[in-house]
Amino acid sequence: MRLTGEFFARDALEVAPDLVGKIIVRKLPDGTELRERIAETEAYRGEEDKGCHAAKGRTPRTELLYGKSGVIYVYLCYGMHWLMNVITGEDGQPQGVLFRAGEVHDGPAKLTKYLQINGSFNGGTFVGNEEIWIEDDGFRPEIHTAPRVGIDYAGDYWKSIEWRFIAGKE
DNA sequence: TTAGTGATATCC
DNA sequence: GATATCACTAAA
């Protein structure tokens, strides 16, 4: 079944591990359905989280983070890589979950490349969207946690907390 | 280890 | 207007 708005309305730290094992479904304009099971996510939560884009305050770019849950936040990194997030939590709370890897396509930019995600998806939604959505097929993988990566600038504390959720055993 | 790439934010 | 920064990847 497809995930509903209620799924994303919870705290990022609840949604992120729950998303691991779910399936991203992407329907291309020609009708092809791409499916990818989520293998890894990361939570970004609040202005006090130095790794979160919203740490610098509210800007046109981070405005989405403060908005409705279930919204797609797509960000172009290093000029060539699209990274995909989903907004979680209540309105007004800047938090979201980054899709870091799928079962087949390991790496955030590889995921978006495979799923053909680009900036036009920014501001879209995973709920009630016929181009992309997330399904739960009942599979519940074993999940372990690890420190987030790629945020060396965030400081020792935010680098060390384990807000990365990975399917499978060590 | 380093190059490549472009939007965003921040500083003139 | 100019510069610095960046939730990455591929090639070496």
C-alpha cells in the first residue's frame, strides 16, 4: 500500500528508520514504473542541527523544510548531483529525511539519477502524486544506525550522533 | 586525492 | 557584481 500523509507527519527520527525497507515507485512519462527499495536514510532535524540546511535560518531555499510533511525537497549539490529528501513533522518544524541509498543504487545522487529526479520535483509531494510515491509491502528489514556523513562542517557533536539508518546487519 | 559543476548565501 | 561553500561521484 502507498504511504499516506500521516506517515510523514511524525518526527523525522521516527520516519527515517520507518522509511528503510519501503519502496520508492517512480512512474516515467512513458508509463514505465521504476521501483527501488530504500536501503539507507538520514534524518535532518531542526535549526539547532548544524548539519541541517535550516540551521542558517529560514531562506527561500529552506522554506520548504518548514512546510507540510510529505513534500519533496530536491537539492542540487556540487553542481551535478540531485539529492532527494522528504519533509516530515508538523508545519513550522524544519525537518526532513534524506534518501541516501537504495538496495540497488547505492548513493544519494545515483538514486536520483536512476529515478530521473531533478529540480522540477522540488516542492512536489509523495502523497497523491502519480509520478512518484512510496509503497509499504510489509517488509521489515533489520536496521542499524551510524553517524551521518558528508557534514564535516557541522561540528563534532552533530557529526557523532547516529541519525543515519541502514537496512541489514553490520 | 583531486577535479568537476552550478545553485545558494553572503559579502562587497 | 564577486566569492565561498556544499547532505557527491568518478577517475586516478
